[in-house]
Amino acid sequence: YFALVVGAFPSSSAVTQADIVCEAPLAVDPITKLVHVPELLTCEAGQQQQGEDVAGRLPSQAATTRFRCLGHSTWSAVRRHTAGWAGAADSVDSAEIDGDTVVSLVYCVPVTGRTHQIRVHCQFSGQPIAGDPKYGERQFNESLRDCGLKRLFLHASELRFKHPLSGDWVAVEAQLPQELEQ
């Protein structure tokens, strides 16, 4: 998957080129039905909600996503099609450069297959996916819509799976859609 995230996504190690791994379990909030990392859903002491475990937390499932930052830029440069993508090894430590929002292009590989996993792990890391109506930044998403992007900037560039009958690996690739390319 490719994702454009809001903020300076941590760069992979320039020496090892190792991916950044997020191992944060996911749970569904029984009221809002949104997926969250359980630490964000701890319940008030003494109040048991349906579906809670003994510790007062909602039941969760293990989830792991591997991330590789491909580069950083500013939103106005991306919007003007003049994005000078700083390399992944170039450290960008702030959410803004000269008052302009920093965005990062990230390659994401879900190791497990949980609902909304990449979206929630990006939000949990502090860099929500651009255009995400559930887990993104509302104000930034409005600026995206003003520029013509009316969808989540998350693209499955390649899917691989074992064929259920033959057991052979099947790979399907898809080019970046035009609305994301622009």
C-alpha cells in the first residue's frame, strides 16, 4: 500500500534501511464502532462495559504493520505538482515547514489483516492518512477537498495471496489512480 500521511513520518534507519514496525493491538469501540488501539479505549474505573475483559479494557486482536517512509514534502508543493520529496533518510522533525503542513509518502505492509489496520496505526503514530474521514484530520481533509481530492489517499499497489484451490501464490498489481497521481 502507498499512503500520503499528514506530518513527518519517522524515517527508516539510513544505515540498515530497516522498516518501522507498529505492533499495536486493535479493538472495536462497542459504542462508536470505530477501531482503536485499546490504550485509547480504557474505561473509567468501576464501570464495566459489555465486551470488556477483566482489566477493564476492550478485547483486542494483535496487529502488525510495517512502514517505510519514501520521502517528505510540504502540502503546497504537492498541490502545485512541484513536490521536492526529501529522501527518506533526510530527517524532518516538525509538522510544518515555514507554516506549511509537512506530508510524507509511506509504503505500508500489513503483516496481519485487521479492519482499518493501516489507517488506525497511522493515526496512532500521530500521522493520519490524508483524506481519511474516520481517522484523519478534519481541517486538513477540507483543504484536500478544496483541491479536488475527495478520497482517502491509501492505495493497494500490490496484493498477494495463496489461491484457495491450487495453493499457488497469486500477485495482483494496480497503478496509482489518476486522482492520487495528481
